[in-house]
Amino acid sequence: MGMKPFLVTKILPFVIGALILISFSALQKIIIGANPFMIKGYVIPFIFGGASGIIIAFFRKKWENEAVRVETEKLQAIIEMAAAVCHELNQPLQSIYGYCELLMMDLEEGDQSYKQIKGIKGQIDRVGEITKKLMRVKRYETKDYLKGKIIDIDRAIE
Amino acid sequence: MSEKKVLVVDDEEKIRDIFEQAFSKAGYVVRLAESAEEALEILKDDKIQVMFLDLDLPGMNGAELCKQIRKDLPMAIIHAVTGYSPLFEFSDYRDAGFDVCFNKPVKLAVLLKAAEEAFKKLDTWKKR
């Protein structure tokens, strides 16, 4: 471990913990009317406070790492699910889109069927845009939906 | 004028059917394969220079197929047509030897344009 991490993870929490308990000890002496400068009354608070500081810092770091790990796993699961959905959806979309284009090749633009098939193509384009967005998900962002939450795709790709 | 052939490799029957109809209407001769192995068999006797390969194939995948094809047909113009393609993997397609990558659903007009440009490029190279 380098000097700076050692200072931050071990020395600093020890000093903070020790100072807090020493302050309480001094306050206690003042309240009961004892001499606040009696050194032997500070030894145990110093050790105990310092040790508590290190323990609290250790668990705080552990909980932070655990929270980061959980968020990372959540995001990874979302990305993998999005990839599977995109891949599976894009195959039938290609078929539907392709058959629409083939039909339109044999119709006149003014034909009612041409317009309706063009409408179908437009909706497939829309689904295609959604799958393209899903492929770009890189953050875990949610929005409220009825009684629960769903992924906010637009924010998740920013 | 020699006939212009394209090879379409996709394990989805409907997609092969659609691409065959589209390319045939545009005047191309279309060879179809539903797997990489079938494609390599076709290419043993028929040195097709313009290809459209799906990436997710049973057995050997499209990227491996492209690498194999490049060994015998280094000048072929090979297009990837895939259902899932995050942008950050684009360099992987180039490393595999693909010239262009399309994401499904892709417009038939785009594929036809790509085939037209591929044959123009090949004609230009032949004239040199």
C-alpha cells in the first residue's frame, strides 16, 4: 500500500476517532469539575477512539465497494438483456421490413395498399430506433411507471 | 456481359428469401447458404466476389467465415449484416475482414446500393 492510501485509510481515521473521544473525555472532566489536563485520563479514549475510527473507516469502505459492485452487476445485467432483446427482435423486424419493401416494389405510389404498407414500414422504423437505443445503454437510470419503475432508455444512453 | 453474382449467408429462411427476391429483381444471380460451412462449399467452385453475411450463424460464426473467405478471395467485397452491433465493436468487424457492416433491420435499397457499388469497385480494379 502506498503512503497516501495508508494515511487516508489508517492514520486519518485513527486520529479523527482518537480526537473525538479525547474531546468527550475533556468535556466529561470539565463537567465533573476535574482537572482537564490530567494525561492518564486520555490514554484509553485515545486508543479506543483511534481503533474505533479505523474499524468504522474499514466497514464504510467495504459497504461503499459492495454498493458499487451491486450497481455494476445491475448495469451489466441490463446491457446483456438489451443485447439479447436487440438481436432477437431485429431478425423478425428485418423479415417484416423486407416483405413490406418487396410488396411496395410492385405497387404504385398512389395505391391505397402502398400507403398502408408504407405505414407499416414507418412503425418498423420506429421499433428499429428503439432497438438502436437499447444497443447504446450504458447507465442504470429508471423512471416511474404505474406502481413500479422501468428503465429510462433515453437517460440510460446519455 | 458476365453475370453478377452475390452470395447471401443467413440462417433465417425468411431473410434469405427476401434478399433473394430483392437481388434477383435487381438483376443479380443469387446464391444462398444457411451456414458458414455451406457457404464455403459454394465458394469452392463458384468464386463469388460480393457477399452478405449474417454474423450469428450455427457452427462457425460470420466473422470466422469472413476470415476463411479472405484467405482465398482477398479482393472480395464482404458485407456483414447483423442483428446486434454496438458501435464499439466496429473495429472487430474490420479485423475480421468485413468491408461494411449493416445493422438489421436494413433497407433493401441500402443493400442493393451496396451491391451496385461493390461491382463498380470490382470493375475498376479489373481495368487496372
